Amino acid sequence: MTSTPSLPPIQPLTPNTPPLVVVAVEVIPVRLPLREPFVVAYASYADVPTVLVRVTTADGAEGWGEATPDPNVTGETYAGTAETLRRDLAPALLGRDARDRGAAVRALDARVEGVPAAKAALDIALHDLVARALGVSLWVLLGGRAREHLEISRVVSMGEPEAMAAAAARHVADGFRTVKVKVGDPANPGLDARRLAAVREAVGPEVAIKVDANQGWRTPGVAIAAVRDAAPSRPAYVEQPVAWWDLEGLAEVRRQTGATIMVDEGCHGPRDMLRVVGLRAADLVNIKLMKTGGLVNALKLDAIAEAAGIVAQVGTMVESSIASAAGLHLALARANVRTVEMGGPLMLAADVGDLRARYDRDRITLPEESIGTQSHGLGITVDEAAVRRFSQAWWRVTG
């Protein structure tokens, strides 16, 4: 009879740390320039209005977060988000132990209903702060590394077919193997089919094309016809073809067309995900921290999706390095996340962090634990000079 060698005792994942009591929250609205206008079915953007936050403790530990609101997606405005953070949500964190992120999120929910982007900023900042204090990368705090690296696609803004084809060809020439094409013209869905056909011809048969209607086709009848017209271009999936509130209509599009359907604007948090599962409305879900209210709820949403066999994507509202890094850590830690679209740093003409250095064409590699303190938390360095240069205001909320 052989004896089993004794194993060393299991060590805790992280060292014991003293309470990380929040004593101040800074709220900093900024506007970051884009390299070129970003055009989707419902709007065109020349820059990115986003609100940064910094949460600090009595001993000087800090964490950064970001809120990138969109009235058409999160139901929040830029100015309103800054005010909600400054007057309502930031005070709710003062005196709280940042280690208990779940309790902090519940406190924010008790203070204000909705406003997910504003809540996401504080949620991200708390996660960054705690991971830094524990000396680990954020992906460790979220459950560990599910893969070695991430791959992203580049977005083609909606425009004339020839211009979209040229943009897609440039992205492929730059080393991207997938492009995401913005469509959703309710007055002329036939033009959307021509847009996709032009892109397919420009990129060839091997490049994957994702189709995002951003609710533009609105009704199931229009969407069903548009999805069928798009079929010759062989889209990998069709994202949010109908209005966000019409999950029954989304399910009907899926049944009638047989296309692979992704829900985006129609799924903000765990409750919405349960409805999507019950209606069998989608094959895929686009998780955005600005919709879920941060990482705590994103983890819940992904768990529901995974249990139902619905694959997840981590998407972006075109955020700076701060929120983009948070989304990338989530994607790295979750096996159910198969695709990633955190391309904000590539789309910005100027950023407040250095995440872009982690991009190599369509591949992103986040730091390992052995690199040093700069790999802790979000794993980025925030450029405070850039923050000040692009800031529209700077408030410090204390007790």
C-alpha cells in the first residue's frame, strides 16, 4: 500500500489587508478627441465625453474608474452623470471599506435607481483600488486567467458603401481579421445590404464580418427582411436589430431568420439576461460595463448567460484606457467570453492612460503578475497631466 504524500497547506489567494476605508472621491468630466467621427444608426460622435473618478483611502491607496454614458443606451447624459456622481453616488461611498464591493454596489443602488454608467465608474475604481492594495492584477480578483491573450475587431462606421469598404480594407491591411460593420438604416434597409456586400467584397472571404444595427431596424418586420438581405455577406452574427425594449421581437427575428443573434442594448443586467434566456431571444450577449453598472453585475450577468449556453462578448462604449482595461480584465477572467471589442484606445486621438501599448494589431496582452507594481489593478498608468488637459471640471468629494 502506498501512501499519498502530504500536500502543503493551501495559501490564501491574497494577503490579509487592513480596511480600505474610502475618504475621498474625485469626479472629473473630460472630453477626449477621436481620430475620426464615430457613426452609428442613432448618432454621430466627434469626441468622447466621459467622466473619470478617483477613489482614495486615508493611507493614500487609490483606484481609477470611468463612466461613459449614452442617452440612447444607458439613459444618461454627460452632464447628468457628472452631477449624479458628485452629488449622490460619491457621498454614498465615503466611510465604506472598499474591499466589500458588493455592499458598495448595493449602497449605490439604494441611493439612485438606474444610472449604470455612473455606478460603473465607482465599481471599477473600487476594484482597481482593492487589486492594487492586494498586489494583484484585476483579472486575479475576478477569478483568474481564462486565456493567455485577447483578440479584438475594428469598427467600421456607417456611411456610404464605398467609404465603408475602404475603411474595412484598411483595418484588414493593419492586421485585423474581424471587422464590425455599423448599419441600421430604417428608411432604406436595402442600402445596408449594399454596405455589407461592399465590405465583404473589399475584405475577401476569410475575414469575419460582424453586423451591428444598433436598434436601427426597430421593428421585427423590417429587421427580418434586412437580416435575410444581409445573409449573402455571411455575417458572423447580427447584433440588436430591433428596439432595445422588444425582446419578444428579437426572439421572433431569431426564429424567422435562423441567423445568429446578439443582444446588446436590450440586456443591461442580470434581470434582463433572465428574460433573454426565458424568451430564447439571442445566441450571444454583449456585456458592457456601462450598461451593467460595473464588474459586480457583469459577473452575475455572465454567469446566467453561461448557464443557459449563451456566449458572451465584452463590448465598449468607446472608453478611455481606464474603462477599457476593466473590460479587458473581465474578458480575460471569464471563459464564457469568446469575443472582445475594447478598441477605444485605438479610436482615440488622445488618451488619459497607456493601455494602447498593450495592443499589437488585433491582439491584446495584459501584464503577468511578475512584471511589477504597474501590473497591479487595471495595469495601466493614468496620465494626470492629460487628465487635467482634457478636464472640464474637477471636484473632490469628502466627508
